[in-house]
Amino acid sequence: MKNFKTALIKGEIGEQIVTEYLEKKGWIVYRPHTKDKAHYFDMLCTFNKEKTIAIDVKTKARLNKWNAQGINVKSYNEYLNFVKNTNVKFYLIFVDDKIGQVYLADITKLDKPIYPNEHIIAWNLEDMKYLFTISNEDIERLTEYDQRNYKFNPKN
């Protein structure tokens, strides 16, 4: 059983890495003050007072069997519902804590899903936009909070 507090710390590190990247690109990043309740996304971002987007950051290694990243099906459906109800663009950002690559995906443009099991939906990294690679120091810092219960050994 994963320790929620440890997962929260790892997620916060990933979110901070993404926040710093976005702010360097000129975005203003708003993050929820309330941390102990479920929320739709990790950050709401604005650019030049003209664009507004929502982002959820996933800090975890890519899948072993596929060159892909994934999320919980329930969360995916909630994200789509958020977009439908608000008309705000919604992006996933995946921070790979093993390889260090960071990818961006528009939730409404992801197609060709992979279903590793009935609870997870994933997409090939080739269908996402590569943003940057985190430092070796950040990878080491994230590794301290790794709770993966199987070996990271990507097949491709």
C-alpha cells in the first residue's frame, strides 16, 4: 500500500518543477491553497491575460511495456467533464522520475489509447509534446520518494 504523504511530497516536487518551467515561459501559475481535498487539477495558468488553461501534473515513470504514460480512467473522465462544463483547455504534464523527460498532452486531443488494465488509460509518448528534461539532481530527489512496487525496466 502506497503512503499517501510520500506520494504527495513527490507530486509537489513535480508540480514545482513544472511551475518554474511555466513561469520562465511567461505564464502566471495559480495552485490550490486547499491541499487536503480532491481537486480537478494542480494548477490554473494564465498567459498575457488572454489565455487560461488547467494543468494536472503526474510525476511518475513511463510504463514498462509501452513507451507511454497513463492515468486513472476515472480521473480521465473527470477531466473531460471539466472541459465540457467549463470550456477551459486542460493539459496533462507527465514528469518522468526515472528518465527525466517531461511531456505535455492536451486531454481532448489524445486518441489511440492503451488500456494496461481496466483502471488505467495510457497514450504513447509520441502523441504528446516533449517539453524538457529535468536535471539529474531532480531525478535523485524524486527517487527518494519512489514507491513503485516493481522494477523500472522499460521494454522499448
